[in-house]
Amino acid sequence: MTRLGRDRMLEIVQPALAVQADGIHVLGFHSWGGLTRFASSEIHQNTWREDVEIRVMAVLAGGRTGVASTHAANGEAVRKAAQDAVAIARVCPPSPAFPGLAEPQEIPGKDGYDEETAQAGPSDRAAVVRRLLAGLAGDMAGAGFSETVADEVLVANSNGVSAYAATTRAGVSLMAIAPDSTGISEVLTRRVGDLDLERIASRAIGKAEHGRDPQPLAPGSYTVVLEPAASSTLMQFLAWIGFGAKAFLEDRSFLSDRMGERVCSELVTIVDDPLAPESLGLPFDFEGTPARRIALIERGVAKSVVWDRTTAKQAGLSSTGHALPPPNPEGPFPLNLLMEPGERSLEDLIASTERGLLVTRFHYSNIVNEKETVLTGMTRDGTFLIEDGKLARPVMNLRYTQNALEALSNVEAVGDTTEISTELFFGGSRAPALKIRDFKFSSATTH
Amino acid sequence: MDPFLRDLCERALDVARTAGASYADARYLAEEWESIDVQDQTVQGIDRGVTSGIGIRVIAGGAWGFAGTARLEPHEIERAARLAVDIARSGAGLLRTPVRLAEEPPRETAWSSTVIEDPFAVSLDDKLGLLFEATAIMRGVEGLAIAEASIDLWRRTSILTTSEGSRISQTITQSGAGIRALAINEREIQQRSYPNSFRGHFACSGYEHIRAMDLTGNAARIAGEAVALLSAPECPSTETTLVLDAPQIALQVHESIGHPLELDRVLGMEAAYAGTSFVSPKDRGHLRYGSDHITITADATLEGALGSFGYDDEGVEARRETLIEDGIFHRFITSRETAPQIGEDRSNGTMRASGWDVIPLIRMTNINLEPGASSLDEMVSTTDDGIFMSTNLSWSIDDKRVNFQFGTEIAWEIKKGRLGRMLRNPNYAGRTVDFWSSCDAVGGPAEWGAWGTPNCGKGQPGQTARVGHGTAPARFRNVRVGVRG
């Protein structure tokens, strides 16, 4: 599979740009890749896909807009999508809030494409699976995935914007499954060659090994050491309910009326940084605005939310480059979150804990109270009681019901390395381990 | 059946067989959609689109392979078919037992869902007019902060061809709409939705489903409730009798019965992502899952329900199965691959793919709590002390589907057989079998209806399925409510 490239993608969207309207904005997506899933130490789902999507927003007088899309890359289909978008815009009432289409701006350079990853085939992914499974103990089974994906994105409009990027992503996950325990390790990166498969396997297998024979533990308040995946869950949900400007402007965000105030521990800094070398983000957003690093919470103080052109116009500000594809009733969103690392190793965090819990990751978290940032969810794949600075024993999984901002206010120490993680149905974000006091567990389960 | 598209599918099967596939299916799917979002008196977005492509699934060397492409040109389809076989062979070396499919007779047939009024033919002016009228009524209620209204429509046209000889074409039209009122103060956001939360009420139906909802007739009521919730007392933290409305029962069924009875989860196929299940094949016929009031069916033939279809994506005809009868668990929802693994001869027809670019997975059809003999009035009037909760707001459940916690938008206390004060921030928690075993009443046929869940996530790459649940209100004893952070 080969890249279409900027010129070919511009050629594909040209029939849309040629349709009569006050303005035309076009997104072009081309993606291909394979995902090899395994379970019970066998490859059971082995897939590949290639897709093209052309999404057109037409603008008419008074800020009336309509959006239509097609997954056929031929001129007729693209033109029809643009005509449909115009027809939709015609019936929309005028919108004074519409900010107009972006003007061309310089897009920062970012090389996110790796040819080896883009061209990885099924035998490459199967070889990854073999290596992941090689170290499993005799009574363990492995489950997980090996994925290689390439994407091309074009954002163009009738003002002359023409931003293009090609990116790749390689991801692997191994869950080691013992008779009464599981352990998981998951890594996402730009380049398949960067995957340290032995380390990934060793972490998952080690968790499952140490997790054997878990015992029940009474729910209650505990000091917790959250590994990066669990820290990431708290951060991602905070983003979902409060880091976007639309929620902020509508007083739905926990940051509404709190900008400039201390909202959590000064040990916590959260940014959105699509340009960081390890980030999987694009160097521009879906309105064609250049991406940049934005501090959301800096040393515990609320600094900013993220803005697109519509919300920025409403507030008299400039877009921070966080628009999602139109139409977007949810407003702007930070897709490349990073919680800054601290100076303590994970081992230090555990060693400094007299009694507490080590949490590998959370499962199926959800919002209990949006504005108060109360979340609930389960622990999963390795929960351990810490006593006298050491892992004393594995425990059965617990349900947390916890105010996320309060948890970040109770941070006592921050780990020195970040890892990229994904929560169910979210994208990836990077966070370090966190040591947090008085973390509330409301009930327990049976495994 | 479009002859060009059918020929493309046939060509894919020929190429796959020539390349060494022992089984192949090629599935063309075109899905068009329309989504409208209104907030107050502004359009937040109108989105129309269509996606089409062909997914080719093969068995070669005993292993599965799949390739999907949007490029509907003969040479691209041939390339994808060969790639699917290569992919299958790449996994064969890590296979202990070759895939074996349950028998299924080949069929040449067509099926369409019932549509009285084509929802795509209704003008945007009409749709926007309805939504703007509803939001205007909501915003007329003093103290309301935000009024939202939405319509979502889908039409899926598919052709399934298999190397066993099946040629099945289907057209499925689905419609949904809803309104939401938000009241906000410095500490909380309170919301009320109608007819249901998370974008409303969905059905396998045409625009008649939306016209029957009476969005405008309910707009002032839910807006008033949202505002009133801000000053309502908080749901107490206690153990009590809990009555749930039908839409909340639908999500409770979804999370704590539907998912744990998916046989692919039970067999560990989703272990590393969404999880497994506390139920095992040896539990069939023995496990007491709930009280005698709990009978659960999987029914893809339920007219108008969101999870209905004619044939699943393996060509198995839609059917109705009893999964739990009088509280005793009997049956999983299965596929042609998984059914033989637990000694069953046939799939019960639940394999569906969300798009042409992904493989079919075991998905809920319409998983229903069969009607009982009670009514909401009777449940309330025979409860001395309890809480009635309505309309889902939040859900969470562990990876084996045992420990759950759900929140709803609103609740009312029940005192001496009557509904009393409105309560804000209601939630409840429990364990699956204990909870269903505590059920002592289920509403009758008059209060039973099919609710759509349009956002069921599963699989990698992620797929979103639209499934249904026929439910009525029900009552549960000794439930923990008011869990606080």
C-alpha cells in the first residue's frame, strides 16, 4: 500500500472546492492497516482495511453551514457530497457565531510517518504475536493485539488552506492470563521498530505471576500508587468533562469560573502537546489551524482550556488548534494530553508507601458527577496491597468512586517516566505514575 | 440486488477460493446517515454521508483472515481477496484447532425492515422545525441553561455472498430522536432527557417513530424537572427497595445480562479489551441468574426494535431464543464459529459488523426482559419505603460483569405506597446475580416496550452496534443506593 500524497489528495478533493458556495472546507482521510488479535494464545481475528473519506463543509451567507461526506474517492461522489453540503446549508438558519474559514498559516514540521510501519504485513504482525507469547508460563494464556496503521490527512479550504500530514502508528498489547490472575502491558508508538517486545511481555507476565491467588480486601480509603495507565484515566475523563472551551463557556466545565485558581496539587501539570516527538498527534487541527502546546493545568493552577475558531470568536480569543472535524456539537477537544513527569521512580513511590494499593489500570470508568468531577470504575489486571513499602500480596479488584480533582489535589509524588495509554473508547494520552492519599474505593468484586 | 455489486462480491469469492480459502464470504455494505443537532435556537451540526465498501472474510489453513476496502473496483477487490487469504495463512501457525463453522443452509433471499415514512425523504425544514420548537419550549422554562434536540437516521443496504451459496440482500432503516434539558449551578449540572438519554429513543423504523414521540409535548415537563433537580435533596446513602423505569432496566439488561452472555466473551475472545464473563458453558441449565420473575429472550425478529434484522452477517436467519427462563440460565448468544465449541449444532444468529471494514462479532440483538404481571403503580403502591429511579445517566461494570454501579437522571422517594419528593444524583450498585435475584416484580405487557441502545461498543478495531432491549419497569429489594465519592 502506498501513500496518496498531498498532491493526489488535493486532486481528489478538487471537485468539492470547485462547487459554488461562499466557502468550502474539505477534509480528506486515507487510512490503511492491519490489526491481528489473539486470545487463548491463538490468532483469532486477523484483519486489514483501507478507507478513504472526503468530508465537505459548505458555507453560505450569514454563516449557514452544512456538512456531507463520502467514502468514494471519485470526482462524481466528491462533487455530490459538496452539493449535498450546500443544500443542507441553504436550509440552515444564519449563524452569527460562525467564525469564517481559516486563512493559510504556517504549519509546524513534524515527521510522523514511518515507512516500515506503513508497509508492515500480516506476517510481521504474526511474528510480533509469537514473540509476545514466547515467555508465558506453562499455565498461562496470552491475549492482545498487534496493530500497524498509516493515515493521511488533508485539510483544505477555499481560502487556500492546504495542510497535509502522513502518520503511522504501531501498537501492541499483551494480557497474560493465569488461572486466577491477569497482567497487562500495552504500548503505542509511531514506529514498529521502537516496540520493545521483550519488555512488554515481561511486564505483563510479571503482573500475572505476582497476581496469583488474590485475596479480598475491604473497600475504603487507601493511599494508592497509580501506574501510568490508571493516572491517564483520571486525566482523560477530566478532559472529557472540562478541558474544552464549549463546556467552559457554558459553565459545564469544572474549570468554569476557576481559571487562574489552584485546582489541584502543585505537583500536577497537564498540557496538550500534539508537537511533542512522542505524541501521536497531527501538526494542525481539522480547521487548518497550526497545533501548539497548551498548558491546561500548570503546577496545580488552571491555566487554559482548548479552543477552536467558533469558541474563540465567542470569547474574543484565538483558536489554539484543537478543532475536531465538522460538524462538531461537542466543541474543541485536547487529543494529545500529557501529564508532566516528576522525579520519583515507580519503585520509590511504592517504597515510600506504608500501606496502600498499587493499581495497574482502571476498567470501564464513567462519570458520576460531571461538574464535581466524581468518577467511578474498576481496577483490573493487577491490584496489589502495599505494606511497609513492599508489595505484600495481590488483592481482588475494587470499585473506585472518587472525585478526580480531589485525587489530583492529594497527589504526594509523581513518577519520573510517562507512558502512553488508552482508556476504553478514548484515544491515547501520556501520564506518569502518581502516589495519591485517601483514594476512595466504594465496593469490591469477586475476582 | 445491484448486479455490479453482486458481481464484485462473487469475484471476491472466486479469487479467495482460487488462492486457497476453504470458506469465504464477501459482504457489500452501504450505510447512509443523517444526524441533526440543535442547541437552543442554533444548529450545532447537520451531517449527511454515505460509506460503502466490501469486506472479505476467509478461512485458509484453518484460520480467519479479513480484508475490507472502500475501493469498489474489480482489481482492488481481487487484491483485497488475495490479501485476506494471505492474512489467514499468517495466523495459521499460531492455531491449535482449525476454525470449524456450524452448519447453515445457503439462502437466496432478501429482507427489508418496515418503513411507513422514509425518514430521509422528510425535509430538513420539517426536522429542524420540530427540534427548534422543542428547544424553544424547554428554554421557556425559567432557570434552564441549555436545551438540546437531535435526530439520527441510518439506512444500511447490504449484500452477503458466501462460498456456500448464500446470496442475501437486506435494507435496514433505523430512526431516533431525543431532547435534553440542562440546568446548571456552581456545583452541579442536572439533566433530564426524553424519551431517553444519550440522544433519545431509537427503533428499526421510519420517521413515523419520531412523529409518535411527542417531543414538544414533553419538553416543558423535562425542562421543569431539570431545574427542580438543582434544589432537590440528594439521594440518601442507604439500602432500600428500588424501582427502575423501563429505559433504565434496558441498560441494566444490556450490561449485566447481554454482555456476559456473549459467547465470544465467555470463550476469552475479548479478554484483553472489554473483558470476559462470570458465566461459563457448564452453567447452562444450572445457574440461578435471577429470581423466578426473570425470563430473558434474544429476539432479532421483534418488529420495530432497534436490534432487529432478517439475517445476521453470517447468513443465519433472525430468531427468538430464551436465554434465561424463570431465573435459570440456559443459553448464550452465539456464532457459527463459537456454537460448536460448546457442543451446539447451530448458531443462534447474532453476528453483526458495524461496517464493511470490520468483521462480524457476536452482538446483542434485542435482549429482552419478558413482561411480568405487575405495573409501576402496583410496585409503588405496595412499597412502604423505597426509591423510584428513571433514565440512565451513568454506567460502569467490571470486566467479568459482576460488580456494577449505575446512575440515573432523576429519582423520587417512595413512602407508604406513594411517590414523594424528587431526589437528585441518584445511583445504585450491586452484583449481577444478587441484583437480579432480588427482583420481586416486573411490569406487564401494557408497560413493556423496546428501547434502543445505539452506542454499544465492542471489539478492536472498535465497533459501535445498535441493539435493542424490550423491558418494563421492575422492582428490586435491598439494593445499595446513593454511593458517594
